[in-house]
Amino acid sequence: MRPRKPKFTINNAITADLTAIERARGFLDAAALSEDWVRRMSQRALLLEAHHTTHIEGTRLTVEQAEALWAGKAVGQARGDDTRELLNYRDAFNLVSRHLNSGEPISEDLIREIHRRLVAGVRGGHGRPGAYRAGQNYVANSMTGEIIYTPPPASEVPRLMAALGAWIEAEKEIHPVLVAGLAQFELVHIHPFVDGNGRTSRLLSTLCLYRAGYDFKRLFTLSEFYDRDRASFYGAIQSVRERDMDLTTWLEFFVRGLATQLGEVKARGESAIKLDIAANERGLNARQRLILEHALAHGRIRISECESLFPEMNRRTLQRDLASLEEKGLVVAKGATNNRVYALPEDS
């Protein structure tokens, strides 16, 4: 059982971005990145993906709140459903990781289990975790309330979802990156669940990429690209329906997003290698290395963040670490003394 044959054109824009994606893949496979750095940055990427994929759907957590919740800390001003949705993503991602090791196919049952974990325990069970919708649903403009898409009838959902799983398993001719984008769109188009379709579709595309060998050391966060410009994200999806189900514009957006995120990953990787060389040449201690790594991942670091990283160290010791990094030209101090930020030099 197969869904309709996808209609799209591999144009110059798609070709250029696929080439950039392959180059980033080659860099990450060959680069001398430390295992510790990759581990920490992949954990950071997972947190950011969880934050942005749920933020797209309306959660109000900041990245800083998400970091605290991820670390098991209480965040008093965080809504319960927002917290649960964030942590649910980690549970669903762990399921995907175990599935990759099993060698089993991407099945209808797996997609339903991903959904169950993503929406379990939130919004009063309204999302019916793991269950297909029993009635008609609609996609509306969030600003105007206007219905912009009516998904297939509920009676068609089991057949369409079985066909989607079969197509993912059978497809061998289309580039794997495009398969991931097509699978993401198709699930959203079927809209099989009452709630959580977007989150499920994005995790499904991640699973497709990982399984095809495009995991990029798990350092990318595609939902971050979508969250930066939601209007373009939704517009790319809607363009398919407005163009007689031609998926070209959506695939342009999908591969541009992945190429953009991987370009950022590649730049951070190159900076990490430079900083590692500098750390070795200038005899940095372990704390100073981690401070630099944090500044690279976040764009800057404050003394308060150093204190969170090293709660056992006194403030004066950490200030000396920062002053030493500044003297060696590895960070640049900005702002007043009581609110000083340390950033990487512009040419790092």
C-alpha cells in the first residue's frame, strides 16, 4: 500500500542546498572534534530541538527556563503543560534512539507510539495520546480563525498512515533528505491526530534522516529554523495545497532549513577546533576550556553562568579565569562591570 506519488521538481535551489548538506556531512565525518565536545553539543541540540518544536506549538518557555527544567530544576513561573511537553519530547526522542538500534522498520505503530509519548499527560488528555482522531479536524489561521485546510475524513486515516509507513520503507530512488521532508509534509497533510501532528511530523523527519545515515552527529536543530520564521514555515506547507500538491516549494524550504542549520553546526565545529588548538597552545585549565565551550555554544558567557557551571568554585577564582582568557585574547569583555558579558572575538 503506497500513498500518491509525490510531485516535485529538483531545481537549482534544492540541488545547491543538498550539495551544502553533503559537504557539511563530510566535514562532520572527517573533523577532529573531541568526543566530549560532540557529546555536550548533541545534548544541547536535543534540548534546543525540544524547546523549539514545542515553542512552535504555543509553549511559552524561554530557552533558559527549558535548560533549568531539563536539568531537573523547578521553574515556578512555568506552566505545567509547557513543562510536560518539553520533557515529553525527550522521552519520545529516546524511543526513536532505541528504534534506530533495533533495525526495525518505521511502522504505523511506531508513529503512534511517538505521538503517545509527545502528548501524554498534557492538556487534560485532549490529544488522545497514540490514538487516531475519530472525527473531522481542521487547520485554521491562528490570527483570523479562518479554516485554511480540511484534512481527510477520519475513516481514511488508518489507510493513509499505513500507506505512509509502507512508502517510507519502500522508497529507494529519492534522495534520503528529500524523503525526510516528504514524510514530514505527508503526516501533517493527513493530520491523523487530534493534537500534536506538527511535533510528531518533525520527529518523524528526524528519524528518517538519522536512519538514512544523515544524523550529522545529532548536532542540528531543524525546528529552530522553523521557529525563527513561523510564517514562512506555515506558508511553505500551505503552498503545496495551493499548487495542486506540487511539493517543490516545501522541499526548497526544508532543505534550506537543514542546510542553514548544518552551516551553523559546521561553523561551530570549526571554531571548536580552533579553540581547542588555542587551549592547548596557551595552557588553559579544565575550567577555562569549559567556559570557552559554553561561550561558543551560547554566543557569550557571564560570571553568573560560570557559577552555575562550577558551583563548587568561589566567584573570585572564576573571575580570574575569565580575566586570564581575556588577557590571552580568547574572549572579549563587553558591558559594565556589574553586568559584564564575555564573548568570543569576532574572528574566532
